Amino acid sequence: METKNFIDELLTSDVFVKNSNGKKSSIYKRELFAGLLLDDDKKKLRRKLRKTLQNKFLATFLTIRKNETELKKLSKIWVEYANKVYNNIDVVCESNTDVETQKLIKQFLESMKNCEAKTK
């Protein structure tokens, strides 16, 4: 039963981006892909953006998550970056992102929101 509840919660999660037709839409801003004509180039850019999130922001978060001062610095950088890259800075992973990464991203986003709220 517990697994079913988890799956139901995951399927209704707001981490998945849908357009008004219920079809998947991009989490990234369109203007990032404006000069790219080939699908392969677009795929490379999406991969680079995903790796930046995982290897830079999430890795740093895991290292400094107990340090309030460093989290505030990271939050400031994150908000600036996310506003340039994502359509919605609260939705930064695709529907095919593995569950563990989704959990980590959720923790990261909550921490970034808390830091941002404290600085205002």
C-alpha cells in the first residue's frame, strides 16, 4: 500500500510541466535555444544545463547545507541563474528525472526558498 501512495503522490506532483493540452512542455526558456537549429545541439544544451544543476548547484548544496552563510550565497547565485534558464524556478526537472534526484532537487529548492525568504 505504501508504494501505491508514493506513486500516486509522484504522479500528481507539480514537478512535471504540462501545457494546457496536458502535453509535456519544456522547463527551459525558449530563448536559450533560439540559435540552435539541430535537435542534437538542443539536446547537448539541455544536457549541459542539467549537468550544471546536478554537478554545480546540487553538489554544492550537499556540501554546504549545514552552513547558513554559504547557503545564502548559493541562493543568491541560484535565483539569478534559474531566472535566466528556467520558465518556472520552482520546476527544474523533467518528468523522466529519477526519483532520488527529484527528492534532492525538492530539498534544494526548499532550502533556496527559505534562504531567499530570510534575506527579504
